[in-house]
Amino acid sequence: MKKALFAVLVAALLVSTAAAQSIEDIAWTCPEGYEGQTLNVYNWATYIGEDTVANFEELCGVTVTYDVFESNEAVIARLRQGNPGYDITFPNEYAVSIMIRDGLLETINKDNIPNFANVAERWRGYDFDPENEYGMPYLWGTTGVAVDLTSVEEPITSWMQVFELDGRVSWIDDTRTMLSLALLMLGYDPNSMDADEIAQGVDFLLEHGDNVVSIADDDGDALLARGEVDIALEYSGDIYQLMLDCECEDYAYIIPEEGSIVDMTFMVVPVGAPNLALAEVFMDYILDPVVSAQIVNDTFYATPNQAAIDSGLIPEELVNNTALFPSEESLENLYFLADVTDVEQVYNDAWDEILIFIGG
């Protein structure tokens, strides 16, 4: 099985490398009048194409500054203190909901983003932003189990195997993801707003934390690569990047049978952005089919951009891989995180308790 999966991934890598788009392949044209301006970006690490930023700089004659964050909570906390100068950032759906509620985001003008038409209907409009006035869908992926096959011999199919593993495990330093997985294991709504259920989730994690050697800031893939853990809870794209970078058969990515968390990331503009207009131009550029396809080929995260999928620029080996592009049937067992409103602080306090007793 692992050799077959590896062969598929290598084939995908070869196809995507051979079909790598150059700047000449991008038909998108930058509007006039932005030469010499600066765009300040705040994004996740390893979450954009290799040449995406450089090509935008060349096409528009602008400069892009690029900072990275490692959790949604970090973005929320930073913007609550006042926008330090970012024009665009990339939080997940529940964080966008919180930011809208807290008045932390500017509205965007979709007339300036004609490539929004490329986004599949399935990924447009959300309860917290029904008209996409605040955010443009960017990429989506799952949280799953990354396994070092050289040290874990038993096939991993369930979360309980991970929580009870006689080995070294890393968790994600993400409040909602980890507590939602605990709630899922207890049979509760992963978006529970019941303080007692959340407390039970804390107890579950504390009772199953003996094998945790790290609560990682979105770098479980690096811990695996260095041989410091046997299993890492991580995001799908990061692990597939690791699997291809190592050119080996040592790793597997699994979505356990109980289900897991799925995240959609949005492009949003923080209140006080120095250059909202250029941020909208960047969004339109990102949603160009050629640009979106290359981002998928470089990051191994799924795209909501139907035009990019239909373009044939994303290898079939990636599009047909249900661990990367979960099917509609698979999505029934995956859960989006929602804004938990009145119990946000309960979650944060609960996670602080876990960090104290288990450590990071």
C-alpha cells in the first residue's frame, strides 16, 4: 500500500514539475497604477506557491513583505491589539467569523475581484459571510495523522490508536483543533458550547497525553523528518510536502475512521490595512486558474477554484487523491470549526491548562 501511494505521489510530482507554470503562462493582467507600492502579507508557513509572490511582484511592479503565523489564535490576538500594518491575511473559517464579529475586517469589493467567478458554488457563502463580503476562499485541507512507517508497524486507522500509542506523538498547538478532536472522541459536537463537555474534553486529553513529546507550532512535519516523533497530528498539505521532499516511503497520512477536522482558509483584509486596493488585486491574482493550480501543485492543499481544477493543470493523481481532495462522501465525516462565540474564553483557558500539564 505505501509503495503504491508513494508511486502515485512521485508521479504527481513529476507531472506537476514538468507542467510547472512560468510567469509567461499567466494570462492575468495587473491593473495599472500600482507600480512602486507595497503589499504586506500575513500567512501560514508553507502555504503558498514557490513563485506566487515573486510573479505578482513582477507583474504589478510592487514589493511584497511576507510574515508568517502558526495559529489562528495568534492572528486574532495580534489584530485585536491593532493591525500593525498588514494588508491581507489568511485565517481559517471560524477565525474569520470571530474577526467579523469583533469588527476586525474590512469589507471587500467583489467587483474588483472578477476571478471570484472561478470559485465553485459549493465553496461560496457561509453563515458568517453569506455574500463573501469579507473573505475570498483560498485553500482547504484536513487535519490528520502523519505516521513514520519505519517506527510504527501497526496500521493506524483510529484516533484511539494515536492517543494510546506506545511511542512518541506530537499534537498541534491549536486550541480548537485539539479540543474538537477530544469532543469528537467523546461523542460530542466538535463545536460544542457546553462548558461541561469542554471540561470533559480537557480531561480526555490530559488522560491521553503521556505519549506527547511536543505540542508543535505547525511543524509536526519537521519533527517527523528529524526522527523526533513517531506520529504527528498535522495538516494534510504539510505532510504531503514532507513525503515528496524526502523521496522515500517512510511516511503516511491518514484520516482516522472517526472523522476529523477540515479547514477552509480565506483571504481577508484587516481593518486599517494600508493598501486595501492592492490586497483586492492580489486576491484576484490568486484566483486566476493558472496561479491557483500552481499553488496546489506546490503546497498539496486542495483549492476551491473550480476553473483551476478544470484547467488540467493540477495532476489527476492529486485531484483524485481523496486524502487531499476529500470526496463529498468523505466530507460527511469531516467537520468545519465554527465560531463558539460566548465560550471562546472557555476554550482558551482549557487549552492553557493542557499546555501547563502536558507542555509544548
